[in-house]
Amino acid sequence: MLHIENLHAFYGKSHVLHGVHMDVKPGEIVSLLGRNGSGRSTTVKTVMGLVDGQGSVKWKGEEILGHHAFDIAHRGIGYVPENRDIFPKLTVHQNLMLGQKKQGQSGRWSFDDMYQLFPRLKERQHTEAGVLSGGEQQMLTLCRTLMGDPDLIMIDEPTEGLAPKIVEQVAEYLNELKRRGVSVLLVEQKLTIALQISTRCYVMGHGRIVFEGTPDDLRTNAYIRKEWLEV
């Protein structure tokens, strides 16, 4: 489905990604792990067309590296940024409306689905998004992206700053995506949630992939955890 090969990216003269190789297959939850500054967010931004890259990013067999972000989104890739990017002056429901597919096109997800996944959003559907808590804004961003009916959703640090109860809701949300046939590329620092829900894990360090394997492989690899993940 998504195939990344020899991907390089730069910020000015800074060489950030150094030949990244990755795959996400249909129906998988794949976690991209690593410390801050390892290149995880840059990887998904480059896939999404928000950072210029060199190499190859293929989506369903077609090269998309260098395409505009809106074109990549129309092809079926959703992206939830770390900073959430809600529309603060619009209501919760209006934010969800902006995420919908084109008029006349139906997807796998409805407003009722979103409100069932996150009942708090239903309670706040007529509230301006700017006054929501951080956890509620994260829920809203996840749901707005999903309303576009992507086949793959890339999510950057969805549990950052959230209370444990909300983290559990996010984990259930991600499992529901998998049940409905949506693949997930999860950028995450919390090993607990990543190992709990992932099919496979990648670990990044200094702009390179330093480990690929199952959650069980990572649990038993003390060297990789100590060298590239633990503080």
C-alpha cells in the first residue's frame, strides 16, 4: 500500500532523513518510534508533501513524492498533525463538515460514527472548537481527518499531553480504524500504546530506520530500547 524507499529530506542545509525505508500494508497499524529529533515527524510530513524529499514514496504502486498535499489527500491518505490544527472559531460539527468527502460521495464514516466513538464531541458539537480542552481538540482532529474516508491515516503523537483515560479512548479509536480496514502509521513516543496495538514497529534514530519488527521483537530487544528509545 505505502512503500518508502531511500527517502532523504532536508531543512535548508540540514540533512534530516538519510535513506529511510518503510512499508505499511493494508489493514496494519504500524508504529514509528524514536526520540524527539529522530526524524519521525519529518518522515510523515515528507510523505504528505509538506516537506521536499528525494527518493521514492509509492502509494498503491504510484509515485507520489513531490505531489501537492491536497492531491495526496485526495488519493486516500489522511494526516493528523501533532499541533492539531483545528478551526477555533468554527463549531465541532462545522469542523467535522470540513473534513467530509466531496458532496455526493459517501464514505465509511458518518457524523454518528464520530459521536459514538467520542461521546464528548456529541455533547460539544455546537461549541466553538477553540474553547475545547486539549484532549477534546485531539479527538476532533482525529475525527475530522477520518471524515475524508482515507485508506491510510498518519497520526503524529496523538496521545501527547492527554490524560490516561483519553489515551485509552485513542487506542480504541485506532483499533476501530483497523477493524474497518483503515491502515494506520502512528508516530508515537509512548511504548505502552504502540506495543499494545501495533502490527509492526519501526524505530528511528538520526534520520534512519534502526529497527523493524513485531512488538514482541521490540519487547525482547533490550539494546534497541536502551540505545534509541529510553531516556
